[in-house]
Amino acid sequence: MAGFLQIGVLIAMAAVAVILVLGIVTMARGKDARKSNKLMQLRVLVQGIALLLLVILSFMALGK
């Protein structure tokens, strides 16, 4: 289970980085503010999921 969570955390962190870059690039181009805003909202959601997975993983490590 811990291995699955570790992989999940890595995937979530990579997704946050990709979404952040896409949002910044879209914002810098200045063409579609709505798309940039949606990307940043998605980043916050994925970042929250990554933090939740990290907390679960931490509690599992403390329980050993």
C-alpha cells in the first residue's frame, strides 16, 4: 500500500508541475484568461490531492 501511495504522490506532484507550467504559459500569452484561471483552479485541486496523499503516507510511516 505504501508503494502505491508513493507512486501516487509522485504522479500528483508531476501533474501539479505540468498544470502550473501550462497555466503560466497561458497567462503569459494573455489570450484566454478563462482557460488560465481554470488551469490554476485545477492546479489547486491536484495540489490538495497530493498533500492528502502525503499526509496519509506520513501517518502510515508513523504507524510502523
